[in-house]
Amino acid sequence: MKKYFLAVDIGASSGRHILGTLENGKIKFDEIYRFPNGMENIDGSLCWNTDALFYEIKQGLKKCRELGKIPVCMGIDTWAVDYVLLDENDCPIGKSYGYRDSRMQGMDTKVYEEISLKELYERTGIQKQIFNTIYQLTADREKEPKRLDQAKSLLMIPDYFNFLLTGVKKTEYTNATTTQLVDPETKDWDSSLIKRLGFPEEIFQEIAVPGTFVGNFTEEIQEEIGFDCQVVLPATHDTGSAVAAIPTEDDQALYISSGTWSLMGTELKKADCSLESMKANLTNEGGVDFRFRYLKNIMGLWMIQSVKKEFDTEYSFSYLCEMASKQTIPSIVDCNDESFLAPDSMIKAVKDYCIKTSQQVPKSEWETAAVIYHSLAECYARTIREIESLTGKTYEKIYVVGGGANAGYLNELTAKYTGCTVYAGPSEATAIGSLLLQMRYAGCFKDLKEARNCVAQSFEIEIYEPENIGGKAS
Ligand code: LFR
């Protein structure tokens, strides 16, 4: 009898249920359900609709029953940093704010009144991102103190869905590290930091690593869905699961987890919390088996997704790539500029940046897309140099995983700007990583190396050589 595993992978723009199994030592999977996602503007704040998302999670589970493919276990992953506060009756308090909301403006200064940026990095190893949970909780403390007064538990978004399914509260480790409140040495909450910032310590739940059993479905859920299932923790931070699925045994490989964000980095056994690393704005996110994902957040395909939304006609991403590849505009923007985080119009934000930096201003939507693709590839090249100087290694290969692995034109440019060979795929790396961790929990793999090797055997990886496309850019 085939054993099915279910990855529920919810990204910032869509969610999907992926049923996976092992067949002759290879991973096979099917997307059985997909639904849209996005932050909604509620009374001027960007929020997640967690009720709608939980409804969709259950719809996808019902689909398993309809197909007669009941998974032995399931795992949920989402983006990071966002959370739900629960009151004494375990009801959510107020809005589920999204990380692109502007309420964190100025909250960095408030945090630095208690602890300097340098000490914060030394203690946590986490890159400054204004949307990190630490700044969001500071916004709660400063602007809506009642939220924290009433709160009895804090659950990260996937932990909250696990709680709704099982009644069990746990905080998964890889996602917990993105709060910027976890100690990379002890791998546990930094309680003295939490106290210094005036956050109620008792709301933070026990931390559990990927591969931990959370619980079975509650009776109510079993009745509604029609079956019971074990809920297991993958890396509930999507990037953690994606990186678990890079198709190589080399644990010092360079990767880009490419989707709404481009997360570019490598793995380290020990976090680098040095001043140099802080200056390069590199982060040490907690990973599977306590490997650290040493990486940089780069604005990523969000820029392209946003431009695409503004077009009058609905084009596919591949057509966008094709048209962008025909443009000759030389302008480059700094993808990590804050003006690209949540602009009303991405097209205007790119134009404004070009005007500000006295570069050629894109006239058409295709030129705008070309500027973005070139700028991303250029940013990847700069980031490699920073990582090389910090790790003392040189990289000749880049593993691109996630939806962005399908952007052929971007892969070409990445090879060209970086001078590295690009290995692109699998595009469903996050869901595959979640499946791997569930399969390892069920005893199908002995370790991560074996699991990653299985990814390399199971999927076609596209190779882009720099010399075939014009050599290293200057
Ligand atoms: C990617 C991701 C990044 C995180 C960003 C915000 O989906 O999880 O790793 O920095 O979203 O949570």
C-alpha cells in the first residue's frame, strides 16, 4: 500500500496541498488543491485572512478524502515572522497583521532604546528587517498595548493552524528564529531579551524542531474532514523547508530559494554573529538539524509579481521573461531599497528610483520587467561576493529552488552576472522539503543527506552555464 504524505505550503500569493509518496526510491507528488492568498487592506492595515486560510486548509484535506488518498501525516509551512495572539479563551486578538504593513515604522528606534543593533545581532544573529517579529511586537507594545495585556499565547501563523487542527500549541524552531528573539547557542527563547523589551514572557510556547509530532486531529476536525491524521512539523518557515530540498549532498552549497523573496545563502554549523556579518546584513536563520541558513533576503520576484498585477492584460510569467529578454535598457536598481517593499505602484517605484539615480527611465512595462530581472541578477552577484568574503569560500555553482527556478531568463542572467553555473529546480522545493521531513519522521530516510540525494535523483534539474550566455559580467 502506498503511503501518502501531505505538504500544505502557503506562500504570500497562493497556497497548495501537495500529496507525495515514494515510488522506487523516487519522490512523486501531485498538487491536489490550490488557493489564492495575499494581504488584505483592512481599515488601512495590511492583514492576513487567517479564517479564510484555515477554511482552505480544510478544503484541501477534504480533497484527500474525495481522492481516497489519506495521508499518514501532514505538515504546514508558510512565510515567516507573522503571528497570532490568543486570549485566555484561545481566541485571536484583533487583526493578524501582515509583514508589509507600515505599523513598524520607527519601531527600530524604540527597540534600540533598550538594546543596540549590534548587541541584538550578537545575541540573535538575525538580519535587521523592519518586519521581524521583534519590531511587530514593539508596535503592539507602543500602539496597541491591550493586545499584549490580553495575550495568553503567541503562535506563529503555521503554529496557529496546527493548533486549530490538533488543539496542541507548539512553536516550530526554524520559524521561531525569525522572531529575532531566539538565542542561536541555546536554540531557545532569549528570555532576558524578551524581558528587556517588555514582552510578556509567558505567551511564548515551547520550541520544537522539524520532525516533531504535534498531535492528531481533534474530534471536531476528524468529524468535519472525515479522517484522522498525524500533524508533524516540517520546517514551518517555507524557506527552511525549501533549503532542506536543495538537490545536492554538498552541505556548503550556495542556493537561492526563489519566490516572492530571493533568499540567497549557504549553510553554517555555527551562526556568524560578527560585526562584519551584521554590516553585510546577512542573517543566521535556524535550519533543519540546527544548520544555520546563512543568507540574505533579496526583494525577489515580488517586484515582478507586483508589476504583472499592474499590466492591463494578463500575461504569463514566461511571456514576461521572453519580452523582458528583448529589451536593451541598461538601468539597474537596488532591489533591497525600502521603496520596493510595499509601493502603491511598483512600476512607478522603479521609474522613481531610475530618476533619483540619473539612469534611463523604463518607458514600457517590458522595460520595467527587464530592469528588475537584471537588477536581481546583479544583486545576486554582489551578494555572492559578500558571502564569499565572510565564509572564506568561493562558489562556482548556485542551486536555484522554488517557483523562481522556472524563470529561465532570470537563470540565464544569474549565470551571466555571477559567473557561476546555475542548477535550477525543483520549483516545488518548499513542499518537497516538507515531504522529505515528514518522510524522515516516518523512517523513510536516515538523514538529510540521503533525503537531498533523493531529490537530486527524483527531479530534472536545468543547468545554465555562464560561458554559453556571454561570460562573466563586469
Ligand atoms: C519567504 C519568506 C522569507 C521571509 C519572508 C517574510 O516566503 O518566508 O524567508 O523573510 O518570507 O516572512
